[in-house]
Amino acid sequence: MAPDASKERRPISLFVLAMMSAAVVVGLEGLPEVGSFGLPLVAYYAFFTLCFFLPVGLVAAELGVGWPHDGGVYRWIREALGERWAFVGIWCQWVQILVWYPTVLAVCAVSLSYAIDPGMHDVGWFKVVVSLGIFWAATLVNFKGLSISGWITTALLYVGTLLPVFLAIGLAGWWLGSGRESAIPLEWSGLVPRIDSVGEFVGVVAIFSFLSGLEVNSVHFRHVRDPQRSIPRSLLFSGVLVLGISVLGALSVAVLVPVGEIDLAAGTLQVFSKVLDPLGWGWMVAILAGLALAGMIGHIMVWVIGPTESLRVAAEDGLIPPVFQRTTTGGAPRNVMLLQAIVVSVLCLLMLFFDLNRIFYFLTIASAQVYLVMYVLMFLSVIVLRFKQPSVPRAFMIPGGVVGLLVVAGGGGVTAVAGIVVMFWPPATKDMSMEGSAFTLTLLGTFVTIVGAPMILYLFRNPAWRDRPGLPSAEDTGGSAWKRGD
């Protein structure tokens, strides 16, 4: 089937790819939790950047330019370790984001309540209605394809994430510069972390979840202009942007809001209220809440389509029923996205019965732990492929030869495994409502269920599902701009 030139998918520019990559990782929902660590968060971020975030970026860059095809992480792991482990990897990526959606959607609802009526902050039905409306809207917009959603995401990142965070940083600087007291001691000695127990370290390990996702947009690498040049540069630019926003944004929360008063769902907006209300500018908080809401929507929009596209490619391989191969005229994986929206809708209904602020840590740790399984497989894949397929052209390779590869990917893999193991220990935080033993057993059961599910589903794969008759697979299109439109 020849591609229709008039309907070819528009290539993605370096700028849009960089902004989409930043939008995947950067989110206002993580700033309050990280800000609660105080000044030592600088040291924590330095550690996790060196041992995890930087390795993820380098590995994604090498695999992205070597295999810039549909499927992203799924394709990389499949090439190295086979379909079974590829399915496990993409399943873990998808399920962890399903767990994350209700928490970030709750932040969206809080932002909207600040904009229209702060009294709605803790109203369950309000959170559910707002969450369902936002998620289904993000899903339907993504049906149009990246030519539209990519630019919308970029615009929302600017006005809804960068602007509020930069303003929060500026307000914190003004607050300190005017001689007002900081909520945390600002001394050089305060940069040194003081971890007195394993439980305290577990709380810090949650930073994993706020530095994850740089590889998600790899599913779109095939549609990038000049991928050999654009992919490494976009990852570098977005990585620097992510770290700057995350560290300075979290510090602004820590400086202005006492740790005991930080609301995990509204921390950034608390910064604005703390400074603007005494100045008589409280009316600006509603505007800034609206901007923060726009930023969170942009954050969600990128995640809505990323992992689902990988699942569509898995469907082409016959691992799940062929109904999930269907796409929209814009090239989006329609049925996978619809299934995702239905599951998220059910999870959001739980807001009527649970206070997400009380189980926020459990959800954060559970999703981070499952996500790290995918990262272990990704780090292992780049090592295997360097030896298994050395002839595949790679415009970018992890520097340092084999030694550099083993240090970067091996070190990242060891860090990920250590993170999975350590997270089974109950965190020492007042926001964890579970008893220690109940936490560990619940988390262990959740982990085994999620990771074991794709193993079982793989046993029921059907070769007849592979590449639905009459529709060419991603392999058959050979990198052309052909897209489905069923």
C-alpha cells in the first residue's frame, strides 16, 4: 500500500521534541513532595542525576538513533531480549502511568478549585468530575495526532509550567532578598543529607518517579527531522531544563512553606498564596492556578499517547488482540487510548472514597518501583545490542567504548535494581497511613501482580493476531510516513 503524500504525518522539529520530552518529566505535582526534603534536596537531585537521570538520557539517545522506529522502548527491548521481556517492559511503563494519573488529576482539580472556589479543594465529586473531563479531553485531542497535540503541549508547558515555576522561584528570591525568614535553614551545612534510618531513605528514593520518562517520546523518534542530530540535542536540552525547574521549583516551596504545612496536592499554589495574599494581590492566585492547571494538562497529554503507541506495536506482534492495532486518521492508537481512558476513569472514581493525600506516597512508590523494572530491561538492552547488533548505524553512542557503556548502563541498572529493593521498606513519613508490615506486604503483592500479569498474558498470545490482514506492519512500511486510518 503506497503512502498518500497528502496525508503524510508531519515531521517533528527538534524544538517540539525537546519541549515534549521536558513536558513528560516536568510536573508541578512533584515539587511539594520534593520540597518537603528541605535544602538536602539539592544533594539528592545531584545523586539521582548522576546515577539515574543521566544514564537514562544517554541510553535513550543511543537506542533512539539506532532504532528510531515505532514502538520506542518496546522495540529496543524486543531487539535485545525478545518479545516476552519487551512486553513486560512496556506493560510496566503503561501500568505505572495508570497509577500516576489519579494523583496528577487530583492536582488539576485542586488548581481549578483555587481558580474558582478554594472551598471545593476537598470535595470528592468535584475532583472526580474535573479529573474525568480533563483526561477524556486530553485523549480526544491526541486522537488528532502529534501535528496538533505536540504544539498544544509545547504551549501549555510554557504558560502552565515554566511561567508558574519561574514566578515561584522569583517570589522565593524576593522573599529572601527582602529580609524575610526562610521556612528552612539556609546554611551550607544544610546541604548535607542526614538520613537516620532506611525509612527516611525510602522517602527520598521517591525522587526516581520525578526524574523518569525521558525515554517516553522515543515512540516518536521515527517522525523527527534529522534524527541523528535532533534526538541527542533534544534530550540534552530537555534534561537541563528538567533539572533546573525541578531543583529550583522545589526549593521555592521549601523556602516559603513550612514542611508541616505543605499540601502534596497544592504545594506550588501555597507559595503564591503565602507571598501574594499579604500584599493584597491574592486575586492573582486564581490566575496562576489556572495557568498551573494548563501546565498539568500539557503534562498529561504527552503521557496519554506515549506508552499506548508502544502497546499498539505490541498488538502488531500478536501479543494482544488485533482490535488494539486500530488507529485514528491522525495516527493515534485509538482503541488502546480508549481502554486507558476507561481504566483511568474507574481509578478516578476512587477519589470519592479515599483521600489521595494520605495514599500519595504509596502510589508514588508503587508506580516508581514498577517503572524501574522497565528501566532495568532498557539498560540491559543497550548493552546486549552493542554486542548483538554492532553493525547497526548509531550516530550517537555512549562515550568511552565498552567501559563507558558498562559504567553508564551498568551503573544505571544497578541503581534501578537497588531502588526496587529498597522501596519495599516502609518510608518514614507522616503522610504514610499504613503500618510498616502492612505497607511492605501490600507493596509486594502489588509488585508481583503487576509484573507477573504480562508473563501470564504472554502465554495466551495468538500468532493469528499478528499484523491484521490488509494492514501493513511498522516493519513493512520501512520507515515511510504511511499511517493507519481505520
